Amino acid sequence: MATGFYPPEIQIYIKRNSRILTKDDDVMSTGTRPNEDNTFQRRDSMEILRSDVAMYSCHVVHHPTGVNIIKVGVRSLFTSLIINQNKYRHSLTYIYTALSKDPKIPGIHEFTAMGILDSRVIDYFDSTTQVKTPKTHWMRERLEPEYWEKGTRSRKSKQQWFKVNLDILKERMNQTDDDIHVLQWRHGCEGVKKGNGLLEYSQGLDMYSYDGDDFLSFDDSSSVWVAPVKAAEQTKRKWDEVQVLKDYTKGYLEKECMDWLRKFLKYGENDRRTSKPPEVYVFANNARSKTNVVLNCMATGFYPPEIDIHIKRNSRILTEDDGVMSTGSRPNEDYTYQRRDSVVILRTDVAMYSCYVVHHSTGFEITKVWGEKFV
């Protein structure tokens, strides 16, 4: 969901791995709708299987203001992080995505790289800007210019590596340049806080995908590369023979990545400790049945994540038995959280529906009413 923007022209893409999903994939959109303050909002959505392990992201481009942002759902990388919202688990992941040629779509680049801390993008690089940049104020303030200069050189080097290997894979699979092909690399680590308060290594990730399908991954426990498809077996055999590569990969996941994870968590600690009240929005959009409408109540920008949201019909609080669904508290990019509760009602329902939100940590309390007619 994007909200608070003006003018109303905006582009939103939901991606599975690196493929842009469309209406053919059952992506639904509310279209751009007005807010009460003369700004606009838009929400795109789709249903997926809970067991789907692909990486899903949302790419939003608002050309008039220069906003170009990607938000990533990291459930596919370290599942427990999003589902359980366990405050004792943290992860650091880097995602590199390369296209075989320029797609000539505004906001979509031939090569992108980003660092993600607990599902928040903390640094970013693309083939257009050619500069690794911080995406949080504490990354900008705490890391020296030398870090960003070195990071830029590294990203440029990886961009060339991806270009070479895309050509190799296209040739191996007898593919032409008529279509756009995508090579993606994801690697990172997850740590768990123990009783002594120390963050210890839990699991690592080093995985390549090609054209949206898993291609090659590193098994940290046995220090071997795993090829789920025949086309990757040649690469697996070659990389398994390089002991230095396997030792480096294992060492990076278990040691170097964890060191950076601890450091970044410390840098962003103040952001996480500051209590912030939510902004609350109520809106409605079409349900799958033309006779129904979906009422949504969204709170965003709050910290800590504990919040109460109640949708009411007249004065009665609705529950799961009434069909109320909730996303639960999910992280934003700036260490705040968001949550959206919704319920499907008949368009002809003339009762008064309201949303009651309480954020106890900040003393925030508000009731917002859906004032429009749904017929």
C-alpha cells in the first residue's frame, strides 16, 4: 500500500523473485483513491500459498517526487521472522538482481543490489545511479565515506560478474536475446538472541535463482552446493571442487555476516527504542463478489509493535467469527510497524462501521468511521 502521495500518478509492481506479477497472476488493485487531505492512496494485493518460499517484493515509483523504493517480504528467506514477529530473531540479507538486457520500464533497472536488515532496506545500488547509498539515517551517520566508496566498487564488480554469467547461462540453455532473463543472488544470515542477550548464529542463506526458479544453493551444514535443476549441475561440480570458495562462503555466513548484523542492530538501536504513535487510515475496496465490499483499517508508523485495533459494527466489536482478518504488526523500513485489519460486508449494509485503535505505549487512542455509502 502506498498512501499520502500527490499527484495521483504512481506505479506499483508486485514481484515474485524478480518477475513482475500481473492480473493474469491474480494481482488486484484498488486503483488510486483520494484521502481526506487531498493526497492519494493505492493498494495492490494478491493471495499466495503459505508454503511458497519465493521472495516477494513491492516496487513503487512516484516520478513527480522521485520516490523509487522496493519493500521486501523476507518470509521467504527466514520464515519465522515475519510470521512470528519474534523480537529475539534478526536477519541481514543482501539481494542482487540482474536482467539480461535493459527492460526500458521506468524504475526497473538492469542491475540492482540492496541490503536488508530485518526486512528493512538499509542500502541500495542500481545500474543507473552506479552508487551504493544508505537508506537509513543511522547508516549514513555511522559509516564512513570509505565504506560507501568500497561498497560502490564492489557493486560495480558484481554487476559485471552477473553480466558475464547471464551470458553463460543463456548459452547453456540455448536461449536468445529476444526475451529478458533474470539471475538473482540472495545471501545472508539469521541470528537468535539467547538468554544471555547475545545474538548467536542460527542459519545462513546463499542461493541463486534463474528466471524465477531456484538454481543453486549452498548447504551450510555439509558445505556443498545443491543443484535442484539439471542446468545447474555443471556449476555445482565446478564450485564443489573449489575448497577455498566453500570455506569462504561458510565463514561469511557464520562469522562475517553475523558481525555486520550485530553492528547494524547496534547502530539502529535508538530508532527501535523511540516510541511513536500510529497514523490511522480507513478505506474500502471492492471484494471478489460484486455484492460485497472490503473495509480496511490500517495503522502505520508506530513503535513498539503492540497495538489494539478493533473494527466495530455500530457499537459491537467484530471478531474472527465475523470474518475479521489481520496482517498482524509488520515492520516498516524505518523501524516502525504497520498493521491492517479488514472485514467483508454487504454493500447494502446500512450499519455504522468504525475502527478503534489504541497504542498504549504512546497513549494514542482514536476512532475513525467509514463515512461513504457502499452501494
